[in-house]
Amino acid sequence: MMQAPKLIAGNWKMNGLAADLAEVSLLVDSLSKAAVNCRVALCPPSTLIARMAETADGSIVEIGGQDCSAEAKGAFTGDTSAAMLADAGATLVIVGHSERRQGHGEDDATVAAKAEAASKAGLAPIVCVGETLQQRETGQAVEVVRRQVMQSLPLALSGQSFAVAYEPVWAIGTGLTPTLAQIEEVHRAVRRAMIERLGLGVAVVPILYGGSVKPDNAAEILAVPEVGGALVGGASLKAADFLAIIRAA
């Protein structure tokens, strides 16, 4: 079966002001002069989506949101609907990031509802799953991630564009990474669970690795079987670092 292009997605988290769009311009200029074999996306704070989409217009860089509401519209002060993200220029959205699960109490059902809302609005959700350090140390990593996949992917995603991102919670922003064997084990488990949940049609859906991906470890991680890209945090804020990861794909 043909392998889909890898997806390298940058998650800016709660970072970025208008001045930081200069880094996006630099990235766009650099990509225009380079042969790139992967998809590239940036997910800035919602305040920058429209301006970043304008900056990236005409380039290969796709723009995404970092979260969306499960609701289409209504009296939900402070929330942003998937349709609003699309209206601002987004084509993707991250849902279920560990910082939302851990810090905002989002469970699998909430993540599934958000993923379905995103897909209905024409956005491709990047559905995040991953275990805590305690779960890893007690041998529960594969089962925890399998359960999250089964419960966080709505059946409505069958035949639609989406991605799954495996991000071990204990590796995010810590500089720690699992071994390559651990990454492969979990990615294979994710693929099996995706197929069990949604059928063989998801055999080419990319499974991204996220968790302290940097220029100096990107190539070896991206070469691991079933790793279909990367969800990059801090290293996506600087064009030079992000470009090095893109080139590693």
C-alpha cells in the first residue's frame, strides 16, 4: 500500500505575537527554495490564525488551530468553534492534546466530540493520545493508548481526513524521549486500534510522534516504522529549527 507523505506539524501552544510572524515568513521563504517531501503545518494561537494564513498563502504551509469546541455555535463564552477556525483560514485542528486532557479535564468522549465537530466543519483533526509516566512505568502504556484511540476516534471519521498523534505525556517539554523501540511498539498498537475502530481504510492515516522532537533527534524518530510525521512543540517556534526537522522527513 502506498505510504502517505509524512506530516510535520508545529504546535506553538500559548506563544506568538504579531512580531513572531517574521519567523513564518522566513520559513515560507526557505521552503520555497527547498525540495520538501512532506506536508508542513503550523498551529498558532487562535489570535494569529488569520494573519498566519495570510503570511503562508501560496506556500505549502497549512494552518491549524490548537483546539475547538464540540459545539457549532451558541452561548459558550471564550470557546471557538471549528467553523470559526476554518473561517479564519485553518484546515487542521489539534484535539485531545495532553495539556487539554491533563489541565482541562478533557476525557475521551469530549475529544471524540471535538474531532467529529472539526470534521463536520471541514477541518482535519489531529487526535492526540498518550500515557503518563506512571502508566509507562507500570506497564500500562500500550493498553492506555489503545483505549484512548478506541474511545477518542468517532466513527464519523471513517473515510475522512485526519491524523493521530502519539505524545507520551512525560516526554512533552522535558527533553526526554522514549526509546525508538518504545515508539515503534506504541505506534504499531495505535495502527491496530485505528483499524479495529475504523477499518482498513485508515491504514494510510498518518500517526505522528510528539514529545521533545528536535533537530538532533528528528531523523531517527521519523525513520521508525509507522511514524508518519511529528507534532513539534518548542522547536517549531524558530524557522531554522523547524526547517531542520522538516528536512529530516
